[in-house]
Amino acid sequence: STRRTTLFPSTTLFRSAVGLKYFPFDVDLLDNEALDILREEYGMVVNSVYISLLCLLYKKYGYFIPYETPKDKEECIWYIFKKVRGGKYPPSKETISQVIDACVARELFSRELYPKIITSKRAQATFYSATVERKSVPINPDLWLLGIEDMEELSRKHPYYLELCPNDFSDEEKGFSDDKSSNSNEKSLNKIKPNQIKSEDIEVSKEESNRREGIESYDEIFETFNVGGRLKSALIDFIRHLKVNGIVMINSRLNELLVKLDLTYGNDELAKCREIRRAITNGYKRLECEGE
């Protein structure tokens, strides 16, 4: 028998979003204790490198900076070097590279995706909030650190949130008024007479009934597979995605998914999270396995 090399077909977007024209510069941005520690070692160049990174991130790429290939690193470091060179004690490109590594080590930027990219949850939250009014925002789920709950706290109107949870959105939030609803050609439920309701509209199929009977607490399953942290959060987001699309994740299906994840990715929790978030983004409603 043959199985997929990944659990879901991959159509990941490897393109950057349109950047921002400005970003909020908090008055206490440089008061971060991590920056204090780095300034003790490298001096004031730390401030310039950190702020330049944020400018490049928001301006050109939106929510991340590619840093994986030699070309990526060269372009990033050159961007910063142009802004800090000159003066009596100019920093070298090697120093700038070291400061970038140190910023990640001190968690000013995320360790999870470094050195593939430079990003952070704070930077992504800023980008997310700044692009709520856009009609379309291309986001790569493999590079995205914010979960469903994180995005909900910021806004449920963002295009990316609506891709993940298309039905989790009220008419009021969509901007529909009562007047527009009343002018709709669709029949209101309270106006439909009993004899107009067909039996197939209310009958629950045997398959669906069995699915519902299989629903229990997921805590024991998570504990059995030692699932916690970001992986647990990603799984809960996926289960919720299925729910808002009218599909219930029963225990046997959750067990099956966790087994597949273990067989495919072993102990690589980050890879498992990426696969699940990719599935959410692509709108997959059910998990399939070929060659059973």
C-alpha cells in the first residue's frame, strides 16, 4: 500500500504580502530588558539593527524577512549596513550578523522559524491589525505564528481569519443591517410553515448519528499521545475549523490523525503544526489516507 508523504495536499503560498507604509513605534520599544542586555555587549548599534529589521520586515515583506539562503542574508545585512555605516566606529557586516543572531537568541524575534525567516508574534500581530481592511492578504501558513484565538482577539474581520473560519462571523460583523436582511429573497425560518419542511431537511443520517455518538472529551487522547503546547493549540484550531464547517471530529478520527502525524513527522512538533495549519488554510474538511 502507498500513503501520502504529507497528510494534506500542499498548495502553500511562498510569496510575501504587500508591506505596510507605517508601523506603530511604542515609546517604550527600546526599554526592553533584552535590548538592555544586548547593548551591554554590542553597544548602541543594537538599537539601529533592531529598528532597521522592523522597518525592512514591515515595509518590504509585511510580516517576515527571508533569511535562509546566502542571498537572503546578504540582502538583509546590506540593508542594515547602509543605515549604520560611517562615523568614527562603524560596525562591520559581521557584527550586524552577530547582533541579528543575538536578537533571536534573546527572543526579540521568534526562534521557531529562524534562520529560515526573521519574524515574531508581535510583528505578525501588528501586520494583522494593520491589514484588516484589505480585501485579500496572502499569508503563508508555514510562516504564521498566530493561532485562531490570537487573531480573534485582534479582529474577526481580517481576510485571513475569514479564510480559516468562513462561517464564524455574524451578520452584524459583516456589516449587514436588519433592513438588508428583511429585503432578502430568502425565506425566514419563522415564516416557513410546518408542511413546507421536508423530512430530509431535519432527519439525521445514521452515519452522522454514529459520528455524534463517538464524541467525547479529547483530553485523554491528547494525554495519551503526549500532545501539548503549540501542537495542542493547532489541533484545537483544526477541530474548530471542522466544527464551523459542520463536521465533527470524533475520537477515532483524532486518534488516526495523531498516528499519521507521528508516522510522518516523528517528534518534529513544529512540522506537525505547519501541516495542520496548512490544512486549515486550504480549507480541508476531512482527513484522507490512500492505499488503505
